[in-house]
Amino acid sequence: MAIEWDAVVVEIVLFAVLIYGAVYLERWMENRKVRKEDDKSRQQVIRFVADDLNSRLSFIAESIQYPTSSRFLPCGIP
């Protein structure tokens, strides 16, 4: 009873390729998920900063338009 070595080697190689492919696919999906989360948080930070700057610009514009505004004085005392 002789062992067919070429068939065994082919099966082992196919099994190794299958395992390597599964691990590669899992790591690729995890990296993609992390990248999407990073992009989402980056967009949220950019949106927050843009909104903050726009509110500051509107405050400055309002301060220039109404120089005697009571926003700086406590309790609206002129």
C-alpha cells in the first residue's frame, strides 16, 4: 500500500491556502471597519470645528453690527 504523496501535498497546500485566505480576509475586513470608523470620527470633528468657527464668526459679525450690545455686560446693564 503506497501513499500517493503528490495527492497529499496538493491537499495540504490547498488547505494552507484556504487558511491563509480566511485569515487575510478577516484582517482586511477588520482594517476596513477601523478605517470607516476613523473616517466617521474625523468627519464629526471637522463638522464640530466648522460649526464652532461659524458660530464665532456670527458672534463677531453681530458684535461689529451692534457695538453697544449687552452680551459682554452682566445682566444686560448698559
